[in-house]
Amino acid sequence: MNNSASPPLTLRDKFGRPMRDLRISVMDKCNFRCPYCMPAEIFGADYDFLPNHQLLSDDELIRLAHLFAELGVTKLRITGGEPLIRPNLEKIIAAWAEIPTIDDIAMTTNGYFLKPVVQRLKDAGLHRITVSLDSLDETVFSTMNGAKSSVSRVLEAIEASQAAGFDNMKVNCVVKRGVNDHTIVDLARYFKSRNVIVRYIEYMDVGNLNGWRLDDVVTAEDIFKRIDAELPLEPVPPNYRGEVANRYRYLDGENEIGIVASVTKPFCGDCTRVRLSAAGEYYTCLFGTNQLDLRTPLRDGTSDQGLKEIIAGVWSQRVDRYSELRTSFTRLPRKGAEMYRLGG
């Protein structure tokens, strides 16, 4: 990687937050039917996902990443849907890895298709992988993925990733009261000695289709107490400003966990994340109601400079802080894209 490139611009929003992390959804489809993201009763076999011509092409994804990098982005996270459904993903990653100012390329996946391709992803330039796994209990996990996979298949994908050289693996676990909260300690115990960091995520009200209720949220404080009671923990400082997970280290020094308190302890004040959907919709917040279409100007021949002016103009006016305001709403407002379009 060429580290001699000029540093990116420091583009800031109305609250002084820089644009640093770009989350790119490369595919709106997913093979799982997790109830907090793509409930099966809505996303049935005949659900009308985007046709291929409405998805950003490989070249468009590569071009936009270059432009966002020139405006300050240094980290890319590949999301979906399920990103490994996307053809040519290795080619796209390899092109992104050539962007001089991008120092981290990560991917979040459900792990179903991961094992056969993980070495190629590593060779292409992918730095980190996060795998979603909500429980080690087969019955609970089946409930939470719509009966589309087994725990063993996901664990094999994690082991294959480590064998391929991904030594900084993370597992994401969305915690929903009465569904999988009784299994969170088992998850922590299993990965504690396996050099995998589990990140527990408070069940969030992303999108409008998952029937979210505050009563379903297991708070970060409760998650901490349950694990700490059996596997004692201590807090540790964040790795960097704006890190979304609160970090806790096991007292015996073996590994750590993270807890994302996006509902009870919002972190909007340090949010540096911008999102791009597979259709080219530009969002400045996971809960945003307004998005900007970048696909049309891309295909209408707008210059790189023109596109950067559009992107920068939106970010410079950004005032998003939905999670900080959530408790003041008498009724939750309608959000924009669903989770499967933005990848969390």
C-alpha cells in the first residue's frame, strides 16, 4: 500500500464530527431471515429485491470509495444484506486496497458462505471479519436466523478465517429479551479462550419492519452484569475516539468483550460513520429519514469533482443524532432504509 499519498481532507458536519468510516452495502439480498432485520413474514420467497441494474456496479462501488477517501474516509466496512452473495467481491476489495489513504477494510457477514472463500478475501486485501452469531444454542440460533443455518457452519467459518490469517476476529450478537438473552454467557465462555471478541448489541429500532419495542431491549448494564457475575470483567479504554463498543477485559487477562449500548447510552456525539446502500443511496445516519441518490449523477456523467461537492455538501449540513433524541420522542418517527439495505 502506498503511504506517501496526500492526507485526505478534514470534512466536518455541523457538530464538528469528521467523516472517517464508510459502510458500503454491496448487496440488498440475504439468505437469512433474522426477525430483527428481515422477518420472514415480510421477506418471503417472492419478495421483490432490487434487480441487478439498480445495484451499483463494481466500477461504481470502486469509484465512490475513492471519492469518499479523498473527502476523509480512512475505513471501509463491507455490509449487506449478506455481502458474500455479491459476485466479484474479491475484485472490488482488491481495488479498494489500492486506495492509498484507506488503512482498514472490514466485512460483516453471517458466515454462511465464508469458509470456501475466506483465503481469497484475505489475499485480496481484506483486513478484518466480523461474523454475526446470536447464540450457540441450535434452537435459539435457528429462531434468530429464520432456520437458515446451523451453529456448526458458522463456527467452522470462524475457524477457517483464523486459519487464513484473520487473527482479530469478532462475533456480533444482537441481544433480544426472552429470545437469546439466556445464552449470552455461554457465548462469552466459548470464545474467551479462542481469541475471538464477542460484541453484544442492544436490540435496535432500525427501520420500520421489525416490530421493535423498548421492552425487548436487554440493556448494556444488564448484559455486563450477567457476564461479570460468572466471568469477572473490568472496563478498558476505547481503542480510538468514536469506537461504538464499550470494552471490558476479563480479570484473568484472557481476551475481552464489547457491548454496544446504542439504545441506552447513545454515541452520536462521536459518530464518524457514513453509509452507502447497494443502490447508491447516501445516508449520514443509520436511522436517517433522508438519503441522497448518488447513482443517478454517477450514471449521468457527473465529474469526480462534482460528485465530491455533492457528498461534501450533505455531510457539512449533517445534524443527525437520532439515538440521543430517542427517549424524547412521544412516538418513534419513521426511519429511512431498513437494516438489510444499510447493514447496521
